[in-house]
Amino acid sequence: MRKSHPIRRVVLATAATVSGVVLLLSLKPSTDTSASAAGAAPQQTAPGQESPQGGTQVAAGTGTVTGDAAQTQYGVVQVRLTVNNGKITKAEAVQAPKGGTSDQKTALSVPKLNQEAVTAQSAKIDSVSGATYTSTGYKQSLQSALDKMKAAGGSTGSSGSAGSSGSSGSSGSSGSSSGSGGAAQAAKTVTGQVAQTQYGAVQVRITVSNGKITKAEAVQAPKGGVSDQKTALAVPKLNQEAVAAGNANIDSVSGATYTSTGYKQSLQSALDQAGG
């Protein structure tokens, strides 16, 4: 058998190497412009929308907006607002301190803070006694939500400037502008009739301005024993719902059916007296 010549083996190996290099060069992918373009293009967020942590979905002063989470000594507080025509119609804490005594403090303070936010239409609300840290965190997140609302084009002022287009007389809820020809009605307070329930009397007082409820409160509510706890949990929620709904068609609070029923009866009585 003939042995292959060493030079021939070298020539064949070199040829194979060159062929391999040529093949690799021919298979080299072209510049991946489509991939780079897709990766380089930043995602555009629609105006008025942000991440869920601080989401804003407000268009023309209507929608929902969630404030930034506020860290407190006992946990996180985060507030979400529902806005209609530039006014806060509902406030709620989507995050609040939990565990141990925090559960009780949150249950007592958050409904009151929610109501105050709707009534004040700003973050200038009173802290709830015994829940200072939660109240402070609530107001911080509330202010953040209000700021985002303004940035999204909503109106947060309680002066009613959002409704100034046309001569509807909706500006100046205090009715102090005497030069408007009396178009702005002065706020009035009306107390409904006492509603007797199985656990005690319920009586509601409302403040009405320009035909809208701006504040609701129970001047009488069941007391003593478990009624104290039920009243503390139910009444602030009922107050908030009355302001948000503007009528007596509000939901009863679970676990406080009798108090809720009496509240709605007295609320309707107050509305009847106010002409609403």
C-alpha cells in the first residue's frame, strides 16, 4: 500500500481549513437590526398611566389614582382615590398596617381618614387619635395621589374651579361670593329624625352645599358592649358612603345591619328636610 506523501497531507489539511473558514464567513448573521431596534425602543406609557404601585388612570378629571406607598413605623400605608369631574368621590387605603394591635387601629382610623379625605378634598385632614403613624402615612400617600391627579389633568381643589365653565354656579361652595347674584347656595346643616333600632337610636346630621352632601355624621349611634365596636367600624364607612353617593341608597356594613338600617332611615329623613 502506498503511503501518502507528507506534503500532500499538509496541502489537504490547509485546503480543508480554508474551506471551513469560508463556510463560517458565509453563515455569519447579518447585523440584527430588527432585534436591536426592538430592544432599543423604550416602552411608551400612555399619558396618565403609571406602574400599579402608584397607578394613575385619570382622564379629564375622572378615574382612579393611587398614591405612593408611605412607610410608617408599623407598616405601609397607600391610598387610592376615585375621582369624578375633578372631585374626590371615594378614598380608600389599599395598604395599611396589619397584625396585633395594628388591626384594631387600622379598622378604627382608616374609615375616618377616608371620610375626611372626601370631605376636605385635600390632604389637610386631622390625624386620628391613637393612630398617629397610620394617619401620617395616610396623608403622605393621599398627597402623592393628589399630586398625580393634578399632573394627569384632574382638579383637586375644593374651590370647585373645575366646574367654572358656564354659569352653573358650582364655584364657591361656601357661598361667600355675594357678587354672583346668589347663584351659589350657602351650606346648610340638617339633622334627620331619630331612627330606633334593636340596639339603640341612630340619628344622622348632614351638611349640604349646592345640593350635594359635603359631610355626614352620626350624632347618635348604639353604645355599650359590642355595640361600641360595631358603631366604630360601621358609622365612619356609612358617613363616607353618604357623601360619595349623595343619597340614602348606600350599602349596609356587614356585621352592623341594624345600625346601617337606622342610619339610612335617618339619612333619608335629613335629605327630605334638605330638599334632596
